[in-house]
Amino acid sequence: MYKLAKKMVYGLLLGLSTLVAQNNNTYWQQHVDYTMEVLMDVETFTYEGTQKLVYTNNSPDTLDRVYYHLYFNAFQPGSEMDIRLQTIKDGDKRMMNEGKSRIASLTESEIGYLHATSLTQDGQQVTYNEEETILVVDLATPLLPGAKTALEMSFKGQVPLQIRRSGRNSSEGVALSMSQWYPKLSEYDFEGWHPNPYIAREFHGVWGNFDVKLTLDKDYVVGGTGYLQNPNEIGHGYEAPETKVKRRGKTLTWHFKAPNVHDFMWAADPEYVHDTLQMEDGPTLHFFYKNKPELAENWKNLQPKTKAAMEFFSNNIGKYPYDQYSVIQGGDGGMEYAMSTLITGERKFGSLVGVMVHEMAHSWFQHILATNEAKHEWMDEGFTSFISSLCMNQIMEQNKENPFEGSYRGYYNLVKSGKEQPQTTHADRYDLNFAYGISAYSKGAIFLSQLGYVIGQDKLMQTLKKYYEDFKFKHPVPNDIKRTAEKVSGIELDWYLTDWTQTTNTIDYGIKSVAEENGKTKLVLERIGLMPMPLDILVVDKQGNQETYYIPLRMMRGEKDNPYEGIKRTVKEDWAWAFPTYELVLDMPLSQVAGIMIDPSLLMADCNPENNVYEPNAE
């Protein structure tokens, strides 16, 4: 039965690759425009800068306070990030050395810091207080609904020794991975302010425009967020081929503009190779990697795969809206940023493609559909894992019968561990990194793959496209993906969002008994787990004929279309959740039954598949 099920799920999923926030009139979101000038000393890894923010209060509230994130202050002994790393039972190995926190051993010249040295509002001095990674600012003049204000700051920073995502002198020798490097305004939305301390998890930012000038050693090559405004002054592969760049002095100023983004990352190294690939009807792809002979082949071969991934996501979610995307060697693994990503580059080719695909998918699920990752991390990590699994299956010709097998396996391991927490848990509040990772990535991916089981695979892909069109450049919340799926499918899904994301209820349906009565076969099905689901039942007779029976869940108030083209389906009476058992009568004698299986697609996350199959010869 399982071999047959794998064939059915493969056919079911094969077609997937070709396939207004809160959605009401009261929605609003804040807006900020950044203008920054920064001078980086590549000898000491310290920098100074100025920043002007024009902040528009689109909320209905008067604001007398704002908050900034000062992320680099986390990279100091005794910080919240350091203490959390030392006290969590399964500390992040990337941040540890011989079981001890690498942050705890940083010296004064190796730590990170970011400090405001002056701050005014519309020319008036304001009162501010630095609370580690959060700067609390009391405004000189309250900011009224619909009004704008200009906040001007001078700041100084030191780039930490590379520990997590950002920093200097990474394990692969990249000089500067500059993410979470500038004073970043905290987001204020319908839930209020979100000044989350930086403890190594996720982010939430204000939509706006960036105008950034970076001045540093002339031998360094820079890539990252935004469009370079002065390529013919810079060279380094940016200028037109016929242009001869004459660099004077010891430094260069790189001028970038990034429209309609909520973050800005850059990376720099004197040994970067810079390649470009111009897509037809698509962005220019930029690649920055260390000039090492052992890297060149993989990074050259990565480029057509990056193009293929960009086409896949644009076709299956929605068109990529920017004119540029950069893949940059740096960081400590892989991490997404606006119009770009940092990935470690000394990988086997399959791994290099895999990390690129996952981080590029985040360009849709986080950098265009900008959920609050700290509160709804499963919406960006999970949805990214779902769509990147489909993408890898196609562009790497993996031909997996179920591309999501790994996600289901991870989720089942989490359930068995007894360490699961609801997906409503704040990203920093998971008891274990293990529980966070599987909840965000694996269980988050299953939210979509299993939703396809509930409403139909075609409706799922239509849902993703409508979700993108309705909520791009906004801050969608869990109810938005649920309501989008309801509108596309005509099926009520409040139960699905509630049980899957707000509880740790599990799914377990079983075949309780099979017996013959009056020449027919009677099945008694039972619901053992607390989470309700509709059921597809596959019946195969001794002649090899297949038929499915569909038992809708009553609280769905609707039905999905037949997912198995060419196989007869019989729709049965709804199953009301409160009833623990359900009787299904088959119009054939038991002697003719070769096998019965609950959910041949294997997309329903049933935690005990052993009771899903009846095979008379196996008894």
C-alpha cells in the first residue's frame, strides 16, 4: 500500500511546479526613509556614520516615543544573546567553541557595538537611553497621526568578530558581512511597538526607502541591498565595459539606493570575484565570492541554477519586483536580506544550490510578504521551506515522490520528543533550539503542504498567488493566509489555523475494525488525536481496481475537488468532529478487498501511520 501511495502522491504533486494586509479598510503601516553616510576603517573594523530618518506616522495614534534596534551590542560578553547561549540546553554550535559561548570570550577589540552619539528630532535634542540592543527615545514633540518627523543621528560602531550572521573575518575569510549593522527603527503596527531585544532569532522592520553612502578602502568590492548609483566611479565589475575607471586616493564611496524595502545589508572583501547574469524579463543577478580556485567551478555553476530558481518562484508565487538580486559569500550559514542574501560558499554543489534556493525564496516570504518573524516565524521559514522544496525538486531534477518527506519526518520527531510548543510561541521563547527549528521550518512547511490536502493542490497554489498579490509590501498575519485560502477554496478553515498553529494537538486517525456484513465490507474509522481532519480513503480490490472515498469534515462546510484524476471517488456524509468513530460501508465483500488506506497522499500529518492501513494478507 505504501508503494502505491508514493506513486499517487508523486502524481498529485507533479503539477505544482507549473502552477490587502488584514484585508480590511482600516489597515495601515508606518513608513520610513533612511539617508545614511558611513565611513568604515578596515584596519580597526570601526565605523562612524550619520543617519537621517523621515518617519511617517500612518497610525491613528499619537506617538511620544520611538525605539531603535542596535543589534551589534548583542556581541558582547554578558549580553542577553550571550547568556541565552550559555543557558539554553542545546546551544547553537555555530556560536560555540568546545561547548562554550564564543561571545563570552570576545576581547574589547573583537566585540561588537553600536552607539548613538547625538540625536535630534526636527532640530531639537531628544532624550534617549541605550538598553543593550534597544535605544529608547522620548520625542521632543509628539508625532501626530498622519504627520512626519525627521530624526537625525550620529553613531559609531565596531564590527564584531563573526559569530552569528554578521561580523568580520568569517571562517571562510570574508572581511565584512554587514547585516544588522545600522540603527534600525523599530516597527509600530496595529499591535503596538515591537522593540524585541536581539537574542539571535528573527526580525521585523518598517517599510521604506534607503539612500546609503559607504566609504571604505578602495581595494574592497561591495555588494548587497540596493542599486549602485555611481558604477563608473567604482569599477570592480559594475561599470560599463568601455569605461576606464581611475581611482584616486585610498578610499571609494559606494552610493546605493534601495526602494520599498525594510532592511539593508552589505558585504565587502578585497578578494571578491564579481559576476553578473542578466535575465530576460527579470533582474540582473550578481554573484560575489572569494577568489579561490577551489570555489570557482561551483560558483560558476550556481549561476544558471539561480536563474532557474528566480524563474520558478516568479512563476509559482508572483513576479520578483526588483531589478537586482545578489548572492554573496559571507555570514555563517545562510540568511536572507532585501534584494540579496549572505551564504557560506565553501560547500558541495548541491548544498550551495540548496542554501541559495532557500534564501532566495525568502525574498518572497519575508522581504515582500513581511511577516513579524519574531511572532510568526513559521510563516516565513515554513512557507520558504515548502516552496524551496518544490523548487529543488524541479531545478535539481530530484524527482522525489514527496518533496516534503523531510519536513514530515522532522515534525514527527518533535511530537515524539514531547518538547513541542505551539507555533504561537515567540521565536525567542522556545525551550530548545531543536523545538524552534522544527516548529518554524518543518511544521511551518506542513501547514501549506497539508493545506493542499485539505483544499486541493490547485487551490493551494492559487492561494499562494492571491496571497502574494493581496499582501505584497505589507505585514500579513496568520489570519491573512487562512482567509485567502478560504476565499479561493470556499472552505471554512478557522479550525485548521487554530489547531495547527495555536495548539500542540496532533492528528491520528485509524482503521479500528473491518468486517463483512450482508455481503458488504464495513469499516469503523476512529479519531484518536484531538485535531480534526477530512479523510481520503483508498480502497484497492483483488483485481487491482482503485477507488477513493472522501469524508469531509463537517466544520469545513465545503468539499475539495477529486485530487486523483482518473480514479472514481465517492463523497460520503460529513464527519462531525465530536464523534470519535465513523462507519464506512463498501459495496463489495471483504474477500474482494486487497487493501484499504487512510490518506494515500501521505500529506496529512498523521502521527501514527501504522493504524492507517488494512491489508488482509498482512494479518
